[in-house]
Amino acid sequence: MNLPTALIAEDEALLAENLRQELARLWPELQIVAQAAHGQAAVDAALAHRPQVCFLDIRMPGMSGLEAAAAMAEDWPEGTPFPKLVFVTAYDQYALQAFEHAAVDYVLKPVQPERLAQTVDRLKASLAPQPDALQAAVQQLRGLLGNGGPVAAAAAAPAAPLRLLQVAVGNQILMVPVEQVLYFEAADKYVRVVVEGETREHLVRVSLRELLPQLDQQRFWQIHRSLVVRSDAIERAVRDEAGKLTLHLRGSKDRLGVSRMYAHLFKGL
């Protein structure tokens, strides 16, 4: 008999251990296949172990629990059951309303045994593989991230979007108009800035997460957790036999892949 499996992502070791112990008491058959102390570790462990349930702390170093869940959904292999998501959060009225609206399960921390028991009962009743589980999770996460849920992927858009990028090149600082940027690509602690013209590019010392709120959200579209493209530079979106979208840009040979989290942006009229 295959035993149910779970991952716990929590950066506070005592809280992670408390959750593990409570789960062992309430659901002895559940196997904790991995524990992670930050968002990227949670993504890596989930993709490696493919647990049936993920308990994700909302506030973790680097990626939040929501961002980690979105990253899992982007890279999850087709045809493999997507895990049930349970978010662990400190009390926040707006966060709880967002979770309830999206029909995503959550528990408050410190974890209350009675509330966790309800979650365990729901999980036990819903662990049978569901063919549309991945798409359902993607839609839930889009709503939570896109509507400024418990922890929005980006801060609210500024009153005046960024117009010039100041790029350090040697002993110079170049002023690069944002309207000339084809796309931004995350590169560790930097962002690669690809500018229209003869394949010009720059590196700026800022994360994509920090840069995104400064951009005009109507003009610059996030199409992957590591890519933001200028919408009016897109010539066409091509869908392959597997349904994956690739963008062709005007005046560039670069091809940009669209993750399933953002595929809904491209719909023919």
C-alpha cells in the first residue's frame, strides 16, 4: 500500500518540528519526505520528491510560500498529480479572506491541533488523483498572486513608472530608456536587460522582484518567474503540439518561453 506523502516548508525550525509532530499524531500514515527552510529549497524538494501534500509557510526567506507554489506549478511535469497545497500563515484578516475566496486550505501558526485536524480530514478525503488538479492550482495561485493576496508577488504599482534605467558600465553610468527594453531576465542577484537594436544587453544589480513594481504593468508583462517582456515588442505567440507558448519578438531572434502560470495572457480574439 502506498502511504501518503508530504513536504513541510517552514523557516522556523521549532514551528516546523511542531507541525511535524502534530501531523504524526493526527495522521500517523503520512510520510514527511522532505523539510525545507526557504522557498527555493521547497521548490527543489517538491520537484524531486513529488509529494501529495505541501505545507508552505507564507513568509520565508527569498521566495514566499505563494511564490514557491507558483514556481512548482510552472515546472511541474505534465501528467503527474499536483500536490494539495496548505498554506501556513500568521493571522491576517485579508490573507484569510483571500485564501477562502480562492478555496485554498490554510492553517494559522502557531498551529492549533483542532484546526489542523480539520485540514487533515479534508486532505484524506481529497487525495485521490484528479486529472485537472494542476490547472485548478494554477488558477487559484493566479488569483492569489494577481489580486494582491496575502503576499503579492510585487508591490502596488508606483504613481510614476520607471522611465530611465541607470546602468553602470565601467566608470560610466548609461541612461537607458525603459521604452527601448525588449525584456528583462532574472540572473541570480542581477537582471539582464536586453535592449532593442544590435543585440545590446546590460546587467543591473537589482532583483527582478524589486524591479517589477517599478515598471508600467500595462506595458511590461511577466511571462515567467524569471522573464518580463515589453508587450508591444511581441510579434506573435506560437503554441506547439504540447500547448507550450513561445514568443517571437520584433527585431530580435530571441525566443521567450511562456510558463503555464502566465499562458492565460495570450488569447486570440
